Amino acid sequence: MKARFFAFYAILWLLLVTFAFYWQIRETKHHAETIATRQAEMFFDYIVLIKRWNASHGGVYAPITPDNQPNPYLDVPNRDVITTDGVPLTLIDPAYMTRQLAALQHDSTGIDFHITSLKTMRSENAADEWETQALRRFEQGEKSFSGLTQLRGAPYYRYMAPFLVEESCLLCHKAQGFKVGDMRGGISVGIPAASIDPFIENRLQKLRISHAGTAAVGLLVLALFYWMQHRMSRRLDKAKSHLQLAYLDALTLLPNRRYYDVFVRRELKRARRHGYCLSIIMIDIDYFKAYNDNLGHVAGDDCLRRVARTLKRYFRRSGDLIARYGGEEFCVVAACEETQARQLAEIMRAAIEMMQLEHPASAISKYVTISLGVAAGIPGNQGEFNDILEHADQALYAAKQDGRNRVEVYSRLTLSPASVLADDKA
């Protein structure tokens, strides 16, 4: 794994963890809202139950005190009475009792509930904007309305449901034209967000820790995998380097004779299977011994390297090979016919000559030149390839015999078998 891939996967992992974190935050807030709504529903049911109890008794009497004054909006007989002991009492109807309970609940817990309607006689019962929207929805058939909103400048989870007229309610509201089942208004319940916030913050803190740990573990695993893969790559590269050194000529950096043998066996099988032609080009640097004797072996090594670099430029196909065959000799194996091989050989010959590498001891040119022998054939199942190699060697000998710095093709030779047994290494 390269460094850029490690960075890519690390960033991808962090993005996935971040996405999961924010998704969990969203779900946590939704869950908190669900809890608050459910809590508000329970308060609503509690209030309705108390109102039903009160209404079923036609209201309840309580002593008149500074905090419990008679309800001026309650127009019923015997609203205020005096006991035999002389204690003044006033009738507490369901709505009045609800307002008193709301005040007590808000003072003790901050929870707010409010009985309201679109047509109310008391200003305290007037619906706010959120409650008005809810009441409009109830008129359209909705059963409840909830959401997170502001109430007196603070965030509240609010819930509201319609308040329907029951039989016991007609004792006070029959004169107003209501009948059983009509929507009298609604009761809104508000749960302060501050009471839910500790739960959310505790949950978010756990999410931060868990996701940070998950991100760190993931990065650690990626880093460990990257380190192990890097070590393995280094070992593989080292092994590959050793393998390359085993098959490369250290001086010219061309494949050596060992690799040449491996390559030839592989290409020979392929050529036999597909029935195509293989060509061999044997190359020899002219008067190389004289070059070494005149300029020294250091210059001779440099000459070999420069010749190798020039020849290597013409081999890019996987089916072609140029290798150092030994000493000042090079060998080319190419998957082509004789005519193409001859053209390639001529190109290489001209390229070496155009290097204009001085050769003061050459008998044919003031520059380094090469001689080349070409042979081609379609290998069969026997030893025909060795024959092709021998023919290329004979063509090379002929090129040297005919003046060097030239290309000879075996099929054009007229040499007798005895004349090709000798070899001039001058």
C-alpha cells in the first residue's frame, strides 16, 4: 500500500466514523424529543383525569383565601357558600383547578401546562402562536401536535392534544352551546429542554468517546496494515532486486546469459505453439581487443556500457530481448521474420556508428562499429532453434570476414561448412 492509498483509506475511515457520529447525534436528539413528548402525553392524560374527576363531582369547594379567590367567569348557582362554622367556600371548577395545578407544577418543576382555545373568555387562557397552530390542526382532524419550540425565551419540548367535551362538562358549558364530543379547546404541556439536556449531554459524551476510540482503532489497524505491507513490499523489492541482479549483467545492465537461456526456453515454447518465426541477431564489437589494448580496460568497459545503452533503445516489446552474450558479444532474440530482423540489424549498426565513439585502433573506421549476423526460422519440436543460433553465429563470422561494420543474413551466405568453423576475435 502506497502512502497516498493509506491517506485515502484513513480519510475515508474518518469520514465514515464522522458520518456515524453525526447520525447518532441526530438519533439521540430525536430520541430525547420522543422521551419528552411521551412524558408530556402522560401529563396530559393526568390532567384530563383530574378534570374528569372534578367535573364528575360538579366541581369541588375550597376555602376562599388570598391565593384562592372566587372564579369571576363561573356563572353557576351556589358558586360561593358559607359553612355552618362560618367558613366561606368557593366552587373550583375543572378549568380553574387546572390553572391552579399548572401554577404549582411550574413553580416546582418548570413543567408548563396550559388550557386554551381559539375562543376564550379569560386572557390567561389565550393561545400563543404555537398553540394556535396546533388548534388549527385539530380542527382539520389531527389528534396531537408536538415539537421543540421557544416558550418564554427558553427551549421547551411541547405537546398538545384537543380537549373534548364530556357529559360532565355540560354542567358548566351547556349554556354556551357545546355538546358531547365537541372540541372545547386543548391542553398544551411543555417539558423544559433543560430537564432533558443532561441526558443528551451524557449520551453525546459517550458517543464522542466511543467514536473517537473507533476512529483511533481503525487508524491503528490501517497503520499496522500499512507497516506490515510496507515491510513485505521492501522484502519483495529486495528479493526482486536480488533476482534482477542474478539475471542482469552488472557492467551493461542488460540481461545476462542466464536470463537469455530462460527467455529463449519460454519464447521457444510460445513460437512452437503459435507457429511464428523467431530471429536471432548476433552482434560483435569490431576490433574490441585492440580497443582494450590501446585505451585500457576502463575505457573498454565504458565502451560496452555505451554500446549497450544505444542498442537497448530499440527493444520495448515483451517478445524481444537483447542480452550480453559474453565478452564484447550481444545477442538479440526477436519475434519477427528475416526481412524485419535484417532491417532491425541495419538500424542498430547505423546507430552505433552514429555514436561516433572514437576507436584509434580500428582498421576500418575511426569510430567504434559493430558487425551483425542474422538468422531466422520457425522452431519445430527438435533442435531447430540451436540451428538458428548457429546460423546467426555463422552469419556474424561472415560479416567480420567481409570487412566488418556490416550485416550478413545466413540465408544469403555462400560459405562452405568448413569456412565457418573458425572465428576471428580480433
